[in-house]
Amino acid sequence: MSKPAKPQSHLGGESFSIVSLNPLETVLSGTNLVGMFKKRESEPRLTPEQYKITKDMDLREKLTTEQYSVTQESGTERAGTGEHLDEKRDGQFTCIVCDEVLFTSDTKYDSGSGWPSFTEPADGSNVENHSDTNLGMVRTENRCGNCGAHLGHVFPDGPGGSGMRYCINSAALNFNADEEN
């Protein structure tokens, strides 16, 4: 029986083989990686597969290990350790990956959960809800509506009119204080 061929692709006119589809082990053989991802006006746009490789490489450089784990692998930071847990200033909380505004300080409160908690998103279209059945339970996961980064989960035990508690990982957020602070 013959050995299956390795997936072949082309980038910038050069062929390469994808040795592994695991982002941590992806090896491109048969091409020079130096300058490979530089945009040249004469070259066509990246294919979705090429974009995923460059996006992952860019994010690994931009984010800390914990930020990457939380936003790209649906990880969770340890309770009580997040840098935004005790943030009291007025301002906006944005996605650590794409800088989309997700929450504002006027909806933040201390839920006692160990993670920053909010009663509602800044704009409902910026935070998407998805069913999460990991850990043997059904929860509602929150993702950035712009880039898909994992943020945390929402629970129906919050205060205020919405009755919701958006329990968000600090590692998924940046904080931009209002200028008058």
C-alpha cells in the first residue's frame, strides 16, 4: 500500500509541505521563511490556510502565553489573579486580540467570583454567546464578535435588570481609562 502524500501548498510561487497541522508543530519545508509573509503588491492575497498560519504566528508574538491560552485555546486564568479584577477607574475594556470595545466600567461589579464581572456588554453585537459543554456541564461561552477570541462565560445570576453575570478573563482584556481619570 502506498504512503499518503503530504499536503502540498504554494506561497509566493514556492511549494512547501505541511508536515503537521498542529500550530505548535507546524513545519514548512521546501521554502525560505525569511520575508515570506511580507506583503508585495504583485503577489496575490493569502489563502485562508496561509492567513491562519500567519495569524497564529503573529498572535504568539503579540500575546503572552496566558493571553494566548485564554483567547485562542479557551483557557481560564486562575481565579483572583487577573490584572483587571480590582480595576475601579472609568473606561472601556477591549479585546486583547483586536481592540474591539467589549465592556465598560459602568457595568463592572465585584461578583466575588475571582474574575472581572459585568452586567452586560458595551454593545451586544461585540460579544457572541456559544454553547459550551466542556467539563461535563452546559454553560454559555462568550467570544469577541469581531475576532472570535474566547473571553469567558455568562451566567444568569447577576444583579441589575439583565440578571446576567459576564464572568470574563482579565487575560482576554485591555483596559483604556477615560482621559479625565
